Amino acid sequence: MPLILNLYIQPNASRTEVCGLHGGALKIKVSAPPADHQANDKLLEFLGKSFKVSRKQVILKHGDHARQKTVIISNPGCSPEMLLDTA
């Protein structure tokens, strides 16, 4: 069963990490600039590692050029609550 995440992204951070909630979305700081899709690539890589899935199983559905994003993760290896526990 796929997991759908509503995210709020802050690019150009010192490191990539989950920061908690922001307006009903999961806030993630990303250590990459938004230019040339670098922040999106870093975000999807981070989510793949966090949910123990391959990069192919993490799909950016909406928000390619926005801070608000929707991501779909196929067959996640853990729950999204686990990310909040590390925040």
C-alpha cells in the first residue's frame, strides 16, 4: 500500500533532516539548493533511505518547483511516525 506524504521543504539548509510539522505538512530541511532540481533529488534520496526503499519507489507527485510537495512512497519499510521521532 503506498504512503502519501504532504511535505514542506526548506532548501539550502546546513544538513538534510526532518524538523517536525509545518501547517499540517511534514517539514524537511534539505542541504541542497533548489536550482537544477538538486533539492528535489536530495529530498527523494533522503526519503528513500529513511523509509528503506529504493529511489525508484519514491515519486514526486506534486510541487516540482514549490516548497509544498506531495510524495508517494511505494511499500515503505517503516511508518512516517518514525521520522517524527527523530525530529
